[in-house]
Amino acid sequence: MELRALATACVEFVILFTLIEGLVLAWWFRRSGHGVRPREFLANMVSGLCLMFALRSALVQGGEWVVMAWLVAAGTAHATDLWRRWRRENAA
């Protein structure tokens, strides 16, 4: 297997694992009331997923604009996460 194809498969596995992790965490919280609230981890998870999609796009030669769009989305999600945490910290 070509190295680029192997790297792409690894990134895709991590993306799939992250999506499953988010679903399981949300399911567990809804079922038991324990764990992390989905709204507490969602923006952070979206940011990480966008970075992984940017990496995948670069590996499959998706074009600079596609990579840049994923990076902008990651930055936006990250900024949203920071803003929410900062606002919550100031309210406490």
C-alpha cells in the first residue's frame, strides 16, 4: 500500500473513531445523566474533526481552497469553544 493511501486510511479511521466517540458520549449522557454534556465538548470535537478533514483533504490533493476552508472552519469552532468557556468562567 502506498504511504499516502495508508496515511489517508489512518486519518479516516481517526475521524470515524472520533464521530463514534461523540455519539457514545452523547448517548451515555442522555441515558444516565452522567459524563460530559454534549454542548460542553461539541465545539472542541468539531474543531478537531475539521483539522482532520483538512489533513485528509491535503493527503488526497483536494486543493488549497478546500484545505483552507477546513482550517477556517476549525478556527471558527475553536474560537466558539474558547468564547463559551471564557463567558462561563466570567459568569462564575
